[in-house]
Amino acid sequence: MIEKYRKAFNNNFKQETYQALLHSINQKFDYTAPFKIAETPIFIPNALKKRLVDACNDIMSVINQPNFKTLTEGAFFDTKNKIPNEDEHSKFVQLDFGICLDEQGEPTPKLIELQGFPSLYCFQHLLEGMYKKHYNIPQHLSIHPTGITSLEFVELLRTEIVGDTNPKQVILLEIEPEKQATAIDFYCTANLLGIKVLCISKLIKKGKKLFYLDDHGDEIQVLKIYNRIIFDELNQRNDLKRAFDFKDEVDIEWIGHPNWFFRISKYTMPLLKGDYVPKSYYLNQLESIPEDLENYVLKPLYSFAGAGVQIHVTREMIDAIKDKSNYLLQEKVAYHPIIKTLDAPAKCEIRMMLLHCKKENNTKIVSNLVRLSKGEMIGVKYNKDKTWVGGSTGFFEMT
């Protein structure tokens, strides 16, 4: 990473400054769901930035193929998950890269997962501002790799999510949003865009129209849904009473059509090739099980918050799986502990956040998200005394 910024940050770090940062974020919104914020951002050198951009372009060249929908029809393992009125492009694409070292010892990205689903776009905007407010981070550093300004980024989100629609008629849809770990992003979104955060159980259905009750008890018709519901969670919530089912034909526009959650997912991994993609196989299509299983991970195609991922794979484990069509065998990515901290270095995963722009009809990189860890897997806490893990962001040099 950029050594001069890393060294300066570590030399000047104070725990009380970090606590002040957390206090500023927590005071901004009234929320109770936990969200771990890392003590540090990362500083991404231009050589790694170029590789990240190249990797995104390689992957998007496959997703943009005319036959991509045909290639991913098998992603709908249950027909009830296929929703009507699908659009031609995923509004949101997230590409998660583990940062490794190449043969020359230089940082390089390797794709871990991808999803056609929104991420923490608005929270990352807030986090950039908070890191710059509380730490001595040069103003020419930006979380937007293409060089757009923070104001341009917010206006781009507003254009693609709200557009010309009355913001009151645009909702961010979740399951009990106040209980979600990512609730802070929902509140950031509502604050920036003026839209309503709503639990699916609060939707009122009348014929093909959807409504919700505002703070005055008035019915407001919903015209657009910024969908943040993960199907894995929804399918587990039989206790949730609701009038609206995703399969219903309703007069709304999906901002992020639900079908892309399946099409652009771990299901896509075996379709991708190149220097930045690990070898991946549909478990049910393997002609033979590799002898070097220690170099692979076993992943359910669809699981909530990474549940079910096995990093120590055995032949017995594979043999015990009854429905092999729901699993992926993926070459293990060797994360390198590349982020120098005050004690042990941390591994990092960089999520490149993309957005499809309707007017230009293209999908562009607009921001990034970083996860840090000192454990065996990203997201695993190191120990109570040595954290420096959690959600963060990457700063790029803008010249």
C-alpha cells in the first residue's frame, strides 16, 4: 500500500481519535444494530488501482455478453425466486477482491465473490467524510477511483435511484431494517436521497398498486423500490406477515431488480476466467474431485452473510452433501497480510462498487468498500485486545 500515507497514519494514530470518529458516526443516526468500523482506512497505490480496474473490466465483459442471461438461467434453482419484469442490466454490481501477492511480490487482486445487488453506497460516502474529518488524510485522496467528486457521486445515486420521481414515492425495502447490521447505510440513504426506509411487512397492496402509511397516516403510493432484501433471509422468515410477495405483478420499478441477485452471484464464478479470477467449479459438474483439496474452499451458492463456507475441505465433506448443485468448489485465495498496523499486519478485501447509468447505458466503478481482518477469514475478529478489523474504505491518489 502507499507507504508514506500508511506510515504517517500509524505514527499519528490515537485511540481517542478513533473513539471520536465512532462517536460522530453514532451521533449522526439513531440506530442500535452493531456495525464494526475499522480503526483505519487503506491507501491504494496506482499500480494496484490499475489492476483492480482491469479486473473489473474483464469481469464486466462477461456480464455484458448478449448471452449472459442464457448462461445464468440455472441460477434460479427455485422457480419461485424468479421475479417478473426483469430489466436488461443490473443496476448494482459488487466485485470482492482478496489482496494477494503476485510472483514478483506485488499486490494483486483475486476475485472472491460478486453480486448483482446494492452495497453500502451511502455509508461509504459518510465514512470517507468521517475519516477525513478526524484523521489527517490529504484532501486529494478519494474513495472514488475514477476521480468523481463526492457531490457528483451523491447526484449520480440520486439520478439512478430517485430520478424524476417524488422521493416520497421511492422506498428502500428491507426486513425489519432497524435490526439489520447495515441499518446505518439505510439511514444514510434516507438522509441523502430523502426516500423512505420501509419493512416489507408495512407494504399495503391494492390490486397492482403498493402503498405505505407516512408519519401522518396518509397512504403514499410506491413507484420505485430500492431493494435491499436478501432472499436467503426472507425465505427464513415465515413469521413475517406481509401483503406483498415478490412474485406479484405490481406497478412499480425495481431499482436493482431482484433477479440480478441470482444471476450475478457465486453462480457466475465458473463462467469467469483470467489472471484475477480463481478456478471455480459447480460441484455437481465435477468429473473428479481434486487431490489437493487443501487448496480449495467449499461454498453454498446462496447463503446469508457467508454462512456455510468451508475453508478446510475434505472428500468426506463433499460426499456428505446431498444437493451438490447448490455448491461451488473454488480455488483458495491466499490473502496476504499487507496492511501494516500497530501490531500484527491485517489482510484486506476490496469491494469495487459499480453502478449502471441509464443515460450512458454503461456500468462504471463509482466507489469502494474495504474489509480488514487478522483472522483466518475476512470478517473474523483477531482478539479482544488487537482489533484493527472491520468495515473500512480505500483511498486512491487523485492527480
